[in-house]
Amino acid sequence: MLKYALALAVLVAPTISQASTAKSVLSAAQVRGEATFRFIGLPIYEARLYTDAGAPLDWNRDFGIELEYMRNLTETDLVESTLKELDRLGSPIPVRAQLTQCFDDVRKGDQYLAVSRGPNKIGFWRNGVRVCTLSHPQIKQRFMAIFVGDDTRSKSFTRQLKGE
């Protein structure tokens, strides 16, 4: 029985760690919505939107987005797909070097938490450990819009993530 309890603790620990990370960064953070992003039917990541007390998304307030990966991806995959989405949603912005510092290869079960710090900064945590801060004018709007903006790749994903 103890063996099963330990196995369960190992499986649940990353989620608890991320939730406590979100709450330590955003004092009243609660999950607003959850969604699974799929590409050609394959699940890529499970996303969670953290807002103040689970309130509806308000771009004027700080919020967090957590991604728990469901497959292995390389740093290059993460950086390139992020840059393509930033370009698709507006003019290119020079953040490649910062993204390379923020992102690392992910394996199934790894988590990234992105938390806005005003309009021009986003802090990143990987598996509960702070890894970097992405800084650029209006980066909150540009980066977070990939997941919760008006022109995302999947409207149903975005509605679920926003808890609508």
C-alpha cells in the first residue's frame, strides 16, 4: 500500500508544485480554465489559465498560463513555433535570444509556467524552478495572445482555457 501511495505522490507532485508556484507568484491565483491543445489530432500539451481568484481574463491584470507537455519536444521546436506564432499574430519581434535562454527541451510531463509582470515582462518557471524573464515592449499581449488572444489557432481551445 505504501508503494502505491509513493507512486501517486510522485505523479501528483509536479502539478502541486506548479499550482503552488502560480500561487506564490500571483497571490490569489486560481485556475480559470483548462484545455488540451492538439495538432493534427495529437495532444501536444494541457494548458491551464491562472487568474486572480479564478476571475475572467482581464488583460489589465497579471495572469499565468501553465503548459504541461504530453510529448517530447526540443528547445528548437519551442523557440521556432513561438516565433512563428508571434509573427503570425503581428510584426516580428527580436526575442529569439531570450526565448533560447527561457526554453529547454521538454519531455512528457514537463511543465512551463508563464506569468505576466505588467505589460512588458513575463516570468517563466520550468517544473517549478524560475528560469528567466522575457522582456520586450507589450510582450504580455504578444506572447499570451498565442493562447488566449482573439486570433489563436483553435477557438475551442481558447474558449475552454478562458473558462467560457
